[in-house]
Amino acid sequence: MTAATARAYPNIALVKYWGKQDAALNLPATGSLSLTLDVFPTTTTVELVDGPEDAFELNGGVATGTPAARVVAFLDLVRERAGSTARARVTSVNAGPTGAGLASSASGFAALAAAASAAYGLPLDAPSLSRLARRGSGSAARSILPGVSVWHAGDDESSYAEPVASPELAMVVATVDGGPKAVSSREAMNRTAATSPYYDGWVTSTRATLDEMVAAAERGDYTRMGELTELSALRMHASIQACDPPVRYLAPASVALFDRVAALRSEGVEAYATADAGPNVVALCRPQDRDAVADALRGSGLAGEVTVAGSGPGVEVTDGRAGAAS
Ligand code: PMV
């Protein structure tokens, strides 16, 4: 029997992924670009066992329902590639406070991809690991890589994340108390594609935004990167809000935080706001401004917890007793 442990960090997209070209293969309608963070890693151990079923323990409790079913489906994929029928015990821990507003599915499936492929004896390079992680959760494809990466749209072979040269970036995560998500991102993504009249515009414009973002990153143009970050977030939310029935993830405090970040810019601190499929707001800034941004967001009274993050590492197998899968 073999076991392996891997650690991966969440990422926040500057150019968002929203919409699939192929749901079964989790191929995105467009490419996206993100920053992998250095806070709140997920550490996951996969141990091959003799039993008849997989077991999944998350943050010290037995997981059931959809989270467990997604892990089993992912392990099935790994087993198929490894030519193994062995079941596994998966133990996963998310560091930091729960509900901090950081994408735990991205770090979770990146860590699971690395730990499971090591435990089942599948030797994978970074592009293959990114392709595999993509099948668990689209954004997980990007958490395989450190720092700034672009996740390409394309086919099953070519849709993976690659590094992009970029100026140093930091992020400040502001939690907004919004209660549990009313609509999952998976469901809202499907609904946007099926019913939002703005979806086609989102897809077409995001292709251009991504090209412009990669060019801005490569020439070290932080200002343009920031402007495009806000543009991508607000365009994504506009297309989501136009669903039938509509979905609105941004709370009044989220919108007020976007305004606070804009006010910071006029005060001379060049920060830009973004938000994923929920009410929490993340401010992008230069590393030297991160404490000033965090102080301003704390002082706004609009946020619950405020967490400062920098550019983080890619996925790492921290302990592996990998061998031929049984
Ligand atoms: O990886 P998923 O399927 O949970 O989708 C993530 C979608 C966003 O977080 C809203 C955008 C992104 O690119 O991460």
C-alpha cells in the first residue's frame, strides 16, 4: 500500500473563468489568469487501502454528499489512468479560518491531484497535473503553478495552466458576511451560459481581456493589470446578474468595498477590486502597499476578516511513498 501527501494554495483570478465549453471534461469557454496565494493552503493525504470504498475526511470530519461524490469521481479518473482498482482514504485539511473567502476547491483539487497521482504511482509533470486538477474543479488547474499563471482554453490535451512573467503582486482578502451561497458557482455558470443575454459578450470580450492582460503582465504594466482585473470581475458579475432567474453574488457591502478601493486610488494607493462567486472582495495591490490597503479595508467597517497575501508556491508533494499501484 502506498500513500502521499501534497500541499496546494488557493488562487484568485485577475481574468475570470466563467462558463464551460465542455462540462464533462471541464474545458473552459475562455482562458483565465490568476495569482496563486501564500495563505490558507490545503494539505491532503491519499492512502491506498484494502477496503471496498473510498473514505473522505475534511477538516477532521467525515465528508458525505456532493463533496464526497466529487472526490470519488476524481479518484475514479486517477484509478482509470493508473490501471488500479484500489480504494483510498483521503484526509484533507484547509488551513486558516473556514469561510475566509478563498477558493478552497482550487487548492483542494490541486492538492488531491498531486497526492492521488503520487499515491497511485502516476508520474505527472506540471502540465499533466494541471490537466488532471482541472477535472476536479476548473480553477484548480491554476493552483498547480506558483504566482501568476494563465490557464488555456482548448481541448483536453491543451487546456492546462502555464507560468506568466509578471510584476510582483499582493492581495488583500476582505470577507463580507453573506451567509451560505444561494447558488453554487457550477449551477450559476450553467445558468449564465444558458440564459444570460450577455454571455456571448462575456466570452468574446474575455478573450481580448486575457490577451491584453498577458501582454500587460509581460511588460510589467501593473496599472493596466489592475484596470483589467476590475473590468473582468464586473463584466463577469454583470453577465451573472442577467441570468433567468437572476443570481446576484455581490452584497451591498461588496459594492461599497469596490468604492472604497476606488477611493484608495484617488488617495494615491493603487489598488483594484475583484470578487468571485460570492460577496467577498479581494483587493489587488503592489506588495509595498499591502498593509496600507489592509488598514483601509479594516477601517472601512465593511469587512469581517481582512487577510493579507502575497505570491504563493505551486503544488508540492511533501511526503510520498509512491510505488506501483495495487
Ligand atoms: O473552479 P470553479 O468551478 O469553482 O469556478 C471558479 C469561478 C470563479 O472563481 C468565479 C472565477 C475563477 O476564475 O476562479
